[in-house]
Amino acid sequence: MKEAIELLKKHNLLKIIDDELDIYLEIPHIAYIEVKKEDSKALLFTNVVDKKNNKKFDIPVLMNVFGSKKAVELFIGDGDKIGKEIESLLKMKPPTTFSEKLSTFGKLFALKNTIPKKLKGKGECQEVIKLGSEAKLSDLPILTTWEQDGGPFITMGQVYTTSLNGEMKNLGMYRLQVYDDNTLGMHWQIHKDSNHFFHEYKKAGKKMPVSVGIGGDPMYIWCGQAPLPIGIFELMLYGFVKNKNAQLVKSITNDIYVPKDNDFIIEGFVDTSKMRIEGPFGDHTGYYTLEEEYPFLEVTAITHKKKPTYLATVVGKPPLEDKYMGFATERIFLPLLKTTAPDLIDYYMPENGVFHNLILAKIKTLYPGHASQMMHAFWGVGQMSFVKHAIFVNEDAPELEDHKAITEYILNRINIEDMLISKGVVDALDHSSPKFAIGGKLGLDCTGEEIKELGITLLSDSELLEKMQKISDEVKSLKQYFTHTKNPITVITVDKKRSQKYLIEDLKPLFEHIKILVIVDAANQNDVENAYMLIWRVVNNIDSNRDIYIENNTISIDATNKNSYDNFKRRWPDDVDCNKEVLQSLKQRGIIDISLEFEKKFQL
């Protein structure tokens, strides 16, 4: 971490905060606000305390290490360049000339660095060794991010596991709940390699060794969340990108190998016969994920550098650190995705779609139904299978990151006949589906020509709102977007008193003025003027099999919170919101300086 801190300092990407700050809410709230700024920087907290337990730490806390595009480039590199290197390997053919042989040899020789190197002896991560009862998780400044969280959570832990036969290795990044000094929750989801390994050990009736790294080269963290195929050890990606082997040492109390330069290592074993309720936790969806049973680690040792730094991140409503990490992932993994979808030109996962909830893809359309074929290909590929809403455009479309232009292009081409509503696996964190981890999929084929007619008579916002409120007093506010396109969007907020299918039925006489109707709750800080957060809300809140209604040429979308009115059996989680008292205290002490407009914009 020291090298990373110096690199951030050198490029003016680090703020050092010496004020006394609490691991409970204060430090995470500051980081949460900082990363939403256009000129956001990493934060190093040097005066860290646990007020609840009257404890002071001599360990600094580093946050937002990937909090800008520049920081990502410093620690990972140029995503497009790395992606092209991967593409050149995938397209490599047998050499025919001497120069081609030299080039091929060079590429293959460089691949030797992808294999992690196991070292003898101890690493820097083991300069201080604490075993048994001396190994206390409370000695680490582990943060509690949100007031409804089930407890403190490690949020940037590198979880190292191995298959039962030792042939497969995995590095994953999962949230890890602290239950007590010697017990750490393992939130590996049902689709993850670590969970597959867990069931191998469970079937064999054996305890599973696990080591958790914190800190070291920031690249380890990015590798841990990279969408690699099952069975590929993520530290091989580290070697490929850095062009040097990851240097590993053996854990003290189990046989897991970990990077020698980690700041902390937490070692232990998972008793596969035991589970424990984990959560709730304010997650990157911007909602609390609900309590579920997960395995837990029984800590046998904690080792660390003599002067370690504790690395953490904060998750919640976008934009956050994962925005910048996600952009790098998109660029680097585009060539791999093309091996399954060869006519894919580009793709983009907007951060306010929280990545798995919305994807835009540009393809070379070769025949009718091509986009539908690509939708199924996406939904069958690794982590792409979690994507809920996929919109496909043709190669002549604007740049996918040009939000205004690409939205206009899409809205001019939405045709009800070209919508695909399906069902499949969704992320375990998804709260809107009727059943855990399985829900609706929506695919929009916008690869064709512009549709010819608007098909409606436009009214002003005030006129349309007045007509709606005459029909129902549930409707509280209204705004129309992109009225110059063939599919204008009408957003309304409602005071929900019944299933919205009944309101939609009542509003049908007004469908001669509406092409796309989007309904959100008037509560939950929803603001019809805040398009960025409206997109976040809608793609989070809908299940396409339940919440999309089509009547002639009008599409209605119920993006309200679901409850008993909707026969929704699961518990709907709360939004992740900052503690107002904590924000006020930080303002009064001059630690944060934000306007009410900023708070409203990002729905703090």
C-alpha cells in the first residue's frame, strides 16, 4: 500500500485527512461523498478511532483507491491497450515467416509471467504474526458503512480459496461480516467459484481453508472482481497485465498461498456443516441486501506488515468506485466476450444501471433476429447471465457513452414487436424478482431503421398532469423526456395505494398522448427532474415479467416499490441513505462541504 499511496500523491490523487474520525459511519460517509465529485481523489485517514469501544488505531485507512479514471490507469493500465493484447493472443495463428516466429515467440515467452510464483519463507505480510486468541479482528479498523448494516464489514477483502483436490485456485472479492473477534462471514454467492469449492469440501465432510488478503498491490482487488471463466486463477490475469509473476507465500496455519506484499492476511477454516445469518448490508445496488444464511470463517491467525494500511471501499447509490473499475473491466474483457458473440462491436454498462441491471451493446447486424440471438448469447455467458435489461443497437449508432445521442437513437427505434421478454438467472443481490436469484429479462432490438410515426398527440407537462390528476389523485408530479423522438418518455410519481396495474388501466384514455409511461413512488427522494437517479431506480425496481404492460402502442413500466398490493412475498429492502446526524456533524466540523443541491442530486 505504501507504493500505491506514494503513486497517488505523486499524481495529486490523494487527500490526507488527519481529523479524528470514527470507523462507524463517519469515515465511510466521507468516502461516499468524495467519490461522487467530478475531481474525486483517494482518501487516507490517519487518525482513526472506534468511539463505541473507546479505541484508537495506529493503522491508517485508505479509501477510494480506484476513485478516478486516472487512478485506474495508474494501477491497472490502459484498458483498451490491454484488451488489444488479449485479442492478438486470441487471434494468434501459426507463424510462417521468421519475423512472425519471433513475434509469436515473444508473445508466448511473455505468458510465462502469468503463472504465480510460490516463494519459500515468509513475506512482508507476515512480519507480525498473531495466532489463536491473539488474532483479533477488532484490532483492525473494520468499518460499519451504513446504520442498518448487520455489523462491521470488510469491503475490499481478497478471498483466496482452492478446490478440494488443490488443482484449482480462486481469488474473489466478497463482503465479509465481522461477527466477533474470531468469526468472519463468507458472502460468496451461489454462482461463484468459492461456493463451488465449498460444496466439494462439504460433500467430503472436510473443513475448507480460506485466507483473506487486505491491501498490497491494488491490482489484486481488480483481479478479484474480474469476470474470468471458471477455473482460471485471477492472479494469472495479474501476471498478464503487469507482465510479472504474482509473488506468493504460504499462509501460516493453512496451505493457501497469498501475495507476499499484502498488508494483512486473515487465515482460517470454514466448517462446511455450519451456516450463519449474514447481513443486512447496504450494497452497490443502492439498496440493503437482506439477511441470508452463509458460511463463516473461524479465524486461526492474523498476520500483517509492521506498519500496515487498511484498505476499504464504500458501496451504495451510484456513482462510486466501482464505476471506474467497471470501465476498465469493459475494455479489457471485450475481446473475450467477442469469442462468444463475434458480431459484437462494443458494449457499455452505465454505472447508474449498477452494471448487471443495464447493458447497451453495439453489433454488426447481419440478418433479421440477429439481435435476439445475441441477447440469448449474452444471457448464457458467465457474469453476463446476470444482466436484466439489454439494449442492442446497430453499428451506425452513436458512441455508447454519448448518453444523449444514444438515447435518441434508441427511442427512435423502439418497436413493441422487437421486444423480447424472457426469464433467467439474476444476481443474488437483486431484490425486485419474485423469487431469489431468478427473474425477468428484457431485450430491446433497436438495430433497425427509425420507426415512421410518432403515433400520439403530444401535450405539455402541465396539461398531461392535469388530465391525469382528474383521473386519479395518486399522481403527484410529471415530466416528459425526449419529446422530439418517436418514443417520448413520460415519468410520473405516485402516492401508491394499490397495484399500479389498476392505475395504468385507469390512465388508458390518455394513451393517445403517451408512448412510454414510467411510474415511480413519490416517496424515496424520487424526483422527476433527476434523470440519472430515475434510471437507477427503474432498472433496480422492475421485473420485466411482472412490471411491463403493453397496450396498443403504449408501454407502461411500474417501477414502484413492490408490496402486498402486488402480491409480492419477499421483503422489499430500504434504500441506502446517509445518516443525517452524521452528515450534519461532519459539516459542522468542516470535514465535508456539500450543498443541498449535491445531496439531492445523488439522493444521499
